[in-house]
Amino acid sequence: MLNILTVFISVAVVQSAPTAAVSFVKDVAPIIVRRCTGCHGEKINLGGYRADTFRNMFKPGVSGLTSVEPGRPEGSNLLRLVTTKIEQVRMPKSDSALTTTQVGLIKRWILEGAKLDSGNPNTLLRSLAGARVHPAAPTSYSKPLPVTALSFVPNSNSIAVSGYNEVTIWDTVTGKMIRRIGNLPHWIKAIQFTKDGSKMVVAGGTPGEYGEVAVIDMVSGKRMAVLGVMSDAAFSLALSADNRYAAAGFADATVQVYDLQKLELRWSTRVQSDWITGLSFSKDGRFVVSGSRDTTVKVLEVATGELFATYAGHNRQIGKYRGQFPVFSAMFDSTSGDAFSAGAGEWIQRWNPEKAKAEAGDAGDMEERFAKAGHARYLEHGLLDAVYSMHLRNGKIYATSLQGAISIIDPQGMVPFRVLVPTVESSFVSAMPEDGSKIVTGAFSGTLRIYDSSSGARISQFVAQPGQSTGIKTTRR
Ligand code: HEC
């Protein structure tokens, strides 16, 4: 009896669906992104209409007419506007009409109930439809790749390293590769783990062409969501202390904040004019700071994406600290509400968002501003070139330079800097485990160097080259 019923149900299902349902993600969203979102997005929303997320597509514009009515193409203003014979009002406006096939897909999607087949209704359509499936990584690398991103896997001796369309994970004790995680962008610029190690967030892409922020489930090693897709590479990442939010910065100066639980975009903003190179959340989760190659550091409200303050200390016309210095790294203090920012120039700058806002007040309080000006503290780092990364561990700042040197700086500015490791070779990145016991630099040559963070003694080094690496070498520095 049960079997007969099962057979009956499956036959009924097959009969009621002669052709597969239209997929919003695969069939409809790409049309909307390509033909409509340019005029109906967040910043430009002509006619008061937005077609940038699934949810927004349903909301009426200035006409007040229902844009999409599930099951009723004739009641959907959107379909009326893409099919009308009146050229002046037809969408896409002042452009060629959609093809009969495209109109057919949109009509069937509405007829079939205008559903979202996968993903989140508040995710940008561009991310929903545009996330690429990436080519497989080569089994063996013919030459080492420059290390452009590094991060310790929480509570372990392993380190995640940027690879070619993948992140490779290495045991820092043996120097052996222990895992590969693929389906990632070509060029990886930032890696962050949630504190429990269950998720890995990866930012990367190809400059001027494609950028992606992906979340990987570390149990399966599979991509669970693509939080953001842009037409320029993603450069930097930060997670909030409670791991609720992730922030990403792109080469086109966009900063985005995502909800890591709902796996959706919260906001996207562009208030700078060059690469976003350093991001950090304040301990209380209120602010995210974004450092840029344009010499500014912006303080943004996590809740709204509104600009709270601009810190302009890396661009001074007069005085001892004058110069125009691109910013490559920014982080919040773990105890006070202060922020640190660094890049080119001889100093790490320590400043406070509230005071930076007061100092930048309107021209009316010029006198008051002068009185408050200069709250920033300049901490000399002793490195010979730009600071590319900073870490705060054991009450000290560890700064690494573009030449692989490492310096220890007192965040209070009371104790002079100490150069832990002098210049070695060109390096973009460094990483420290949570306990601060070690510091690892990643070089252009693909070499990882592991140092004891108190003595500066080199513990080991190896080349992170999948299929070729021979593990730990015993040669000296
Ligand atoms: C070149 C800019 C442009 C493009 C591209 C464009 N639109 Fe429009 N759209 C407009 C303007 C302008 C209006 C306001 C009404 C008008 O001027 O006709 C509008 C109005 C609308 C409205 C009515 C909103 C309301 O309730 O008042 C809908 C729905 C709409 N567009 C859908 C689309 C869709 C779907 C596409 C893609 C197939 C699209 N538009 C592409 C410019 C554009």
C-alpha cells in the first residue's frame, strides 16, 4: 500500500512539472544584473525602484504599482514595462529590449510563484548570480607563489597560506602541507578564521576584473556562501570580536560589512579613493576602521555604514610628522577605544575615533579644534620601509615591514621600539597565533619564516609550494 502510494506521488510530481522550474538565481538574476541594476541599484535608483536584491525587486517605485506579483504576470508592473510597445517607457530604458527568451523566463518565473530557489533574499543579486565556480588548483606548483595572505588556524600549529585558486594549510612544526581548500579566487589577499575555527573567510580576486569574499565551512572544506562579489579584487578582511560580522575592503575603495550568521550583506560604502588595505572592528563592535592607500583612515558605524570620522594624520602639511603616507594596516587596541594605523612613514599612529571626530569638527569651532588638535601619538617603529602588518599580542605591537623585518613597539609609547628581526627579503604578510608565541612572515619567494616572538630566534623555515615542498629545512637565516 505504502509503495503504491509512493509511486503514485512520484508520478504526480513528474506530470505536474513537464519542464524544470525557472531558477531565479541561474535564469532571472543574471538578466536583471546585466540589464537593470545599473539604473536600479542602491545609489542610483531611477523611478524610486531598486532591482539589486531579490527582496527589493518586489517593492514598488514612485508609481506605487506592484512590481512583481507572484503567480500573476498581468499584475506585475515589471513585466508590463519590459514588454510594452511604447518605446519611451519600455525597460531597460533607452536601450535595446530584452529578448523573447529573457521575457519568457521572467514571465514563467512570476507564473511559477516568483520564488527564490537558493540563497538569501537580501544578498545583492550580483553576489547571488555572479559568484564564479573556480578552476581546480594545480596538483603541484612548478614554482612557488608569493605569499599574499597568512592566518593561523585557531588553537593549532597549522597556518593557512594563499595559493593558486586555493588556500593550503601547513603544519608549522613539520613544514608539511596537511590540507587544500579549493574553489577560491585566483589571487588570495586575506584569510580570517572564526575563533572556534569552524569557518574560514577568504578575500581575493583579480584586480580590475573580479573580487570575491567567500565563507568556507572548515568541516566539509566547501564554500557555504559568497558574501560579496565586485568587479575589483577584495584586498582586506576583519571579523568582529564576537564573530557576528565580517568586513571586507576592495581595490575599488568599497568597504562592505556582512552578517556572518545570516550570511548576507549589511551595507556597502565607498568613502575613500584607493585600495582598502587594513580593516579592524572596535572591541565593542560599534566601529570598523578602514585604512586606505589614499592616506586616510575612515571610522564607519557598523550598524549603519555611516561615516563617523576621518583620521587624516597620515597626511600632514606641516610639523615634524608631515608627509603623505599611504596606509597599509589598521587595528583597534584590545583594551582602550583607540586605533593604530601604519603604512609608509616612520611611525605607527595611535588615535581615538571620538577625538578624531572632534578635531575634524566644522569650521565654526576652529578655536576649539585648535585646542583639541594633535591628540594622536606617534610611535616610532624603527623599520626601514613601510609597515604591512601589525599584531597586538602580550601587550605589545608586532609590526612587519615590506622587507620582512619585525619590530616590537610599546602601544603606550613608553618603551622604545626593539627590532626583533632585521630586513630579510620582500614580504607582504605576517601572522601570529592567538597566544603570541610565534610570528611567521610570508615572502614573495614563497618562503615562510617562523620566529620566536620574544627572542627573535628563527625556529624554522619552509617553502609553501604544493607538490614540491620538502618540509622544514635546517639552514640558518
Ligand atoms: C538607463 C536606465 C534604466 C535601465 C537600464 C532600466 N530602467 Fe527601469 N526605470 C528607469 C527610469 C528612469 C524609470 C522611471 C520611469 C520612467 O522614466 O520611465 C524606471 C522605472 C522602472 C520601474 C517602475 C518603478 C515604479 O514603480 O515607478 C520598473 C519596475 C523598472 N524600471 C524596471 C526595470 C527593469 C526590470 C529593468 C531591466 C530590464 C530596467 N528597469 C532597466 C531607468 C532604467
